[in-house]
Amino acid sequence: MDKQELAGFLRSRRERLQPQDVGLPTGPRRRTPGLRREEVAVLAHISTEYYVRLEQGRAPRPSGEVLAGLATALRLTDAESDHLHVLAGTAPATTRALRRDVRPSILALLERLPQTAAFVISAAFEVLAWNDLAAALMEDFAALAPHDRNLARRAFLGPPDTPLYGISDAAEFRHHVVMQLRSALARYPADPALTALVDELRDTSTDFARLWERHDVQAAPVLTKTFHHAVVGKITVDCDSLQLTDRDQHLVLYSAPQGSADADALALLAIARGSAITPSARP
């Protein structure tokens, strides 16, 4: 049970709600944002004293019945309710460290998708494997040290002259990164690389620190993504992210409809990438 994270999460969810959201009268002017603690306690069918102790990080582990009541009272989504259980220590345990080894079948699949930019990321946004088209569209990951092959670090601490590969939804992606890292940290609190990454971003990026304090955990699906590439200009791709559940990794696929201008742009990138890399230099 992570008492401090649980306290912060409950507080953030309470403060985002207004009385009318849960069928309560607005009443006189309020000095604090959102619902009052006693209102949440009533809605969750628990004592105000116990709820206050939860928000102060002083309460013992809540039961499943209490967590269900809190999820209903705070109008949590399914993803937020799952996160609540992880923080309370009542979710099924996961491994103590992230898996960073990619299945051989997935590595082989990457090379069988010549018209699709494909790469695999860990739960900590580490780029673990990629094909040539992904390198052409984004950057040559083989030329980077493993420490720098991290999309979260790239999003918040990358070079200002080439922010996030020229994608049009950079702000949304940063928010997505923060939400996913918060969920990952709840699942793998003992992973040293993950905890170090979160600490580094909180200490060095005011944008990350601001988003982190929101305690959001549910990201909206991204269906398309637009890049502004130095070679082919504007290119919009379909974005599919397939979860590899056995290792808590994601296979990300960027593709374009056959015969479209964007598909032609991807093909041009593939040709340019192939002519720029000799077989001996290929990662």
C-alpha cells in the first residue's frame, strides 16, 4: 500500500468534482475546490474521520468494500478504479522489475513490416526495438545510448530545436506520458530505472512536475499522429498501439492507407533510410 500516493490520488479526484456532479446542492460559497471530505465520506458510506485519515496517509489498508464505495463516490473510471486498487495494495501483484527483453517473434515481426514504422516500448517508455522505417520517421535509435532511447525523457528534456520529432500533438503526448508513468510506477515501485526516471523528470521539468500533481491515470486513445519531417514534410499516419501483456510492453505501429500521399511519403522515407545505411552499419 502506497499511503502517500493513495492520499494524493483521492485528494485530486475529490477536488475535481463539484456538488452538482454528484447530486448535492451547491450551497454557500466554498473555500476549497471540489467536494468536501465529509461529503465524500457520506457518498462512500464511511466515516468522515476515516476518510480524512486516508487523505492524510494515516489510515490502514482499506477493504475492497471501502474502495468500491470510494470509486462510486468519486465517479472514478474503470482505469482510475484499477489504479486505486493498485495504490491500496489490493490489486494482483506484478513482477518487481520491468521486462525489457523483447520476444524474438516480435523482433522478427518488426522486420516483416517494411511499409509500417514499428517499435516496441516498455512501460517506462524505453524504446526496446524498432525497424528501419521507425528510425527514418523518428530518429536513429541505434546511434543513441540506451539511456537516451526513452520517449518520456525525449518529450520533456529533448533538444528544443527538434521537439518530439515535429509531432502536432506534443502537449497531448506529454500528458499521456505522465499518466502512463504514474500507472507504471504504481505497478513497479521497486524498479530502480523507473523510479530514477520519474525523479529526474520531476526535478528537471516544471511541465512534468505540474502534470504529475494532477494524478491523472487514464489516457485517451490516439488514432492518428502528424509528423513534420525534414525530408518529406507533413505526414499523417494511423497510430495503433498493441499491448504485449506478458511483458507489459507495447508494439506501436505507424502506417498510412495504401495509395495515399502519406503512404508514398513513408515509402520515400524507407528508400532514403535504405540508401543511407550499409548492411554493416545496420543496427
